Amino acid sequence: MTELLVVIVGLGAPGFLPALAVAGPSPVLVFLAPLIGAGMAAVAAVLEFGVGGSLFAGYAVVAVIANVAVVAWWLAGSRFPPRADPPWGWSIVTVVVVLGALIIPLTALRAPMIGWDANSIWLTHALMVSGGHHELLTGLKNPAYLFSNPDYPPLVPAAGALAFALFGRGDLHIATGTTVLLNACALGVVGTGIAAVGSSGRQLTRMGAVAAAGAVCLVGFAISGQYGVDGYTDLLWAAAAVGAVIWGLVLPRSTQTLVIAWICAAVASLTKNEGLTTALALLVLIALRYRPLTLSRVPRLRPHPEGRGSSGVAAWPVARRWAERAAFVVVPALPGLVWAGLIRLDGLSDRFFTSPSTESLVTRAHATIDGMAAYLTVAPIAAAVLVAGCCFLRRERERARFGNPAWLWTACLASLLTIFATYVFGGYEIHGWLATSVNRTTIFAQLLLYTELAIWLVIALDAAFTHELIEQPYATPAGAPSRAVAGHDRETGQHDRAA
């Protein structure tokens, strides 16, 4: 365990200043810094594959550039607008509770395990990355290895390669253990996001939010089972994507929450192919939330007295708005998109669609629905809570400036439809494919729906405690925060509704 702590601190150290610049001294900082460090390692692996050199040299360059940019930004007097975070005491309690909830599943690392995919894909990729450009390129192109998805993104292999650089290749468990700790960090970002839902509420609301945060962290490891602790990457991309939903589509709009959501989406896109497609969908939704589509018409401008048209002037705001939306999607996803482009330029791809299936689409669709439904038993409960929440807690949610629940449910459905289409149009025999993967491909949807339940729970607790204090006005403690005037968005001046 000591070696793993050294590795996670080694990943977190280069990511600390960027995380501090984005999140400030808030609970999410503890879990965001290692993810940023792992993202830097992934970018270094992309450079190693596309340009050459070694991972460690690329990692040093990326880390120095990122930290120098942060320092220069600070020296220029730039700061993100301050967020309404809870007092220091509550921040410490949040970190302690979330860490405690994560440590319980991590005790499984006392009996190290290496899963099938961890061995055949992620460890093998990590050894290739640690060997330098030539070994990485020739290894991924080896015909004997094409069965095992050589196009998978490089975040986990790069983190494992850094672990090998620190402690050598003698113990393969050091790389799988690093993946497990990154799983925990991604869940920590989810947990601190849930805690932030109740951070501006009263003391009892904060207590409930912190408890819900710890519970969801435990649920994340529970629904992933052995795959959360044996070197698989499904929990990592799923939890990072859920973090992007909470910080980008649920919490009140701000520059800080937006950038945290971007970081989470970038981590998901660099972890696995499913993470890239899901991250792109989430980034589109985040762009629409922050730059909503409007039905208002552009005002008609009068013709220029000299006869020159003014259509270019009128079109400029529209073009700028669409350029901003495009940047919201492309910039965070750029490392993942570059990797996907480079890997396909070299003729590498997964094996899911290389050969057509002999089964009918109806057969594959029916089997896929049955297989996915078995792992989505929480969906009817979450739907019932959604209806109840919209009926009885809609005003409380709007006053707190939380995102419309339609954003979260759209993200969930987009992911499920993508997975459904992959199974239906893929080439593998459907029943065997589902038996070995559907419990992992649905982790994102399951974790997201449990997170939705936790969010509504926190909103309900805040509403109940607020109603109780209104009935007993003289019992309200001095200085207690109030959400009575929080229904207006500071940045855009608009209520936060789905586009």
C-alpha cells in the first residue's frame, strides 16, 4: 500500500496547482488533483505515440507547461469568481467522510487481484507505454495482439507506466492498484459534488448531503463489484462521467463548476472508448446548458445609407455563439479525439465491428434489452422519485439554481442508447458478449441514477428543514444561510431551465 500511496501522490503533485486554481480550497481538490495528474500522463502518452520519445519526458514537459501556465495566470491577477463553499469545518468533514467511505472497499487491495482485461489489455498497454515510442508502436500493431482492442485510450496505461517508472516492472500489481486508486478518486469527485448540493443549506442539510455522498461512493464500488478493485477501467470512466454530470449539469452554473466538469469529461474520454462517446454527449449538453439555444429572432437592422448590407453584422453574434458551443465540446475532448485520430491513421481499431453478425437485428435487440434491464432495476425507482420531485420540490430546485433534471436523464438515455446500438450492430455473438460485458457497460447509468436519488434526497431534506424553521421563526439561528433569493443565475441572469 505504501507504494500505491507514493504513486497517487506522484500523480496528484503535478495536478495540485491546476486543481487549486480551478476548485480552490474545497473538498473536491483532494480527489481532482490525481485525476488531473493522470490526464497529464495520458497527454504525454499521446505525444509518445504520435511524436516519439518516452512517457516520463513527455509527462515532465506537460506537467511543467500546465503548472507554469497556472502560475502565470495567477501573477496576471486572474482568479475564478468565488463559490459559496461551506465553512472549513464542513469541508474537512466532507473529505473525511468521503475518504472513509472509499477506504472500506479499498481494503480489498490487501489481497491483490488482476482481472482478465486488466491483464490482457491494461497491463500489456502499460508495459508498452513504459518501453518508449518504438515499443508502444510495434506492440500495438502486432497482429497477434489485435484481438484485444489496441485502440483503447492511454490514461490508465500511462498511469501504470509511471508506477513502473517509480518502482520497476517486478510487481505488476502496482499498476492495477493505481487504477483502483484512480477509481476511488473519480468516485470522490462524485461524492464531493453530491455534498456540494447541500453546501449552501442549513446544518442538517449539510449533514444529510455528506452522508449521501459517502453512501454513493460505497454504491459505486458495490455496483462495479470485483471490477472496481481488480484493474478494470469501467468504474473510472463511468465515475468521471458522472462527475461531469454533477458539476456541469446539476450544480449552479459558474466558471469553476464548468471547468471541473470539463476535467471529468476529459478523464472519461481518455480512459475508454465508451468514455469518449459518453463524454462527447455530455459536453454537448453542458454547452447547451451554458450557451442555451434561444427562440428569439435576431432583430432586423436597417439598411446602410450607402447601400451596404448589414447581414454580416447581424450574423456575427450568432456565429460567435455557435463557435463558443463548439469550443465547449472540442477543447475538453481534444486529447481523446487526437488519440482516436492518430490510432486510426495507423490502421488500428477495436474488433467490435470488423465482421458482420449472422444474427438478426431483432434477435440482438431483444437480447440486449433483456441483458441491460437486468442491471437497471434502479431505473423505475429513480423515475418515480423524479415524478415526485418535479411535483413537490420543483420550486426548491429552481431557487437553488440546480440544473433541470432533464439534463441528467438525457445524459443517461444517451449513454444507454449508445451502448444499445453497439450491441445491436456489433459483430460478436450477442449472448456471450452480453454475459461478459453488460454488467460493466451499464455502470455509468446505474451510478448516475443512484446519484439522482441522492440529489433529490438532499433537496427534500433542505425543503423539510426550511419548512420546519419557517413554522418556528424564532428558532432560526443567527447567520443561517437562506436560499430565498437564490433563484437567479449570476452569470447569465436567467433561470436555469433545460433548452
